[in-house]
Amino acid sequence: MTTLYVLSVDDFRPLAEVAGKNPDVTVRRRGPYLEVVAPGSIRIDRNAAGCRNAVWYSAVAAVKDGRVSRWDKSELVVEPAGAEG
């Protein structure tokens, strides 16, 4: 499972909420983090999350069993480990 961790604070919560709109994605609290889990890729649209630059580019706390394949001004994409980008 591809897992993205974001700190559970007001600034970063919208990223997990946007990701969680995908029915294949599960979001749950794990300590001070929100754990975003999917069997495949995790995609988060920046406009939907409403993040400004400083928040957007500092949102990722950790990735487990995956890698960030895209993180630009429009979208954050975390691919499963071993996936070709």
C-alpha cells in the first residue's frame, strides 16, 4: 500500500481531505499525522486543497512504500514503490 503522511494541523489537513475523496484512498489519524493510504497512486490537486506555496511545498512529512513522482504547482502524485514514472 502506498502511504503518505502529513502533519495533522489546519494548514495540511486539506491535502488529506482532497486525497480522501477518492474511494480507493483511506485517511486515518496516526499520532500527530494523517496517514493517507491507497493500493495505487495518491493524487492531490493543489487548487482543490487550496494551499499556498509555503504550505504546498512543505506538506509531505513522509512516504512509505512509494515515491513522489510529481510535486509541482498543480499536483502532488505519490506512486507505489517500483512504479515507473
